[in-house]
Amino acid sequence: MTVATARRMSLEEYLTYDDGTDARYELVDGVLVEMGAESPLNPMIAAFLMFLFADLGIPRENLVIGHQVGVSSSRATARQPDLIIHTNESRAAILDDGKILRAGRSAPML
């Protein structure tokens, strides 16, 4: 579902957007897109993979559910993947920014 807006949003506007609901959104080419209801299977798979990667030796502090990632494109885009495997550099970059791993900063491993 796409939310109707009079103009495209910037990444900064998206990061501060609050419509007063619990709806989750991604920003695609400057357009707010509501993320549909998540299947109960999604977080189960993400958690399974997180534990599997930890057992394979990936540092637990680099395994994250819920971080947003900025995507390089001609228009503002932000995605929220189910699971991110950070490098030490990408983890430091998102902790420095506080809200999103911006495009052009250190990329996560996955």
C-alpha cells in the first residue's frame, strides 16, 4: 500500500515521519510505502538465521533485526530488512547516526 503524499519525501523527512499509528513504512524513491502485515514466519526465520550465523562465529553484536538501511538511488530510499549482518564498520556507522545506515557509509555484510 502506498501512502498518498503531495510531494516526494526526503530521507530526513522520512526519518522523522510519524502518522500516529503503529504502521511501518519504507521509503521507495521518495514515496512512503506501508509495509504490509508481517507473516509470523518472517521473524521466526530471521531469528533462526541470526542464531545460525552466531553459531558459525559471526559476532553476535553484528547480527541485528530492525535496522533501516539507506539505498543509493536517484531518489530517497530506505529499507528495513528482516536481518542485517553488520561489519564492524557498518555497526559503528549506524550507532553514530542513530537511525539509519546511510548509503555511501560502510556497507553491511548481508
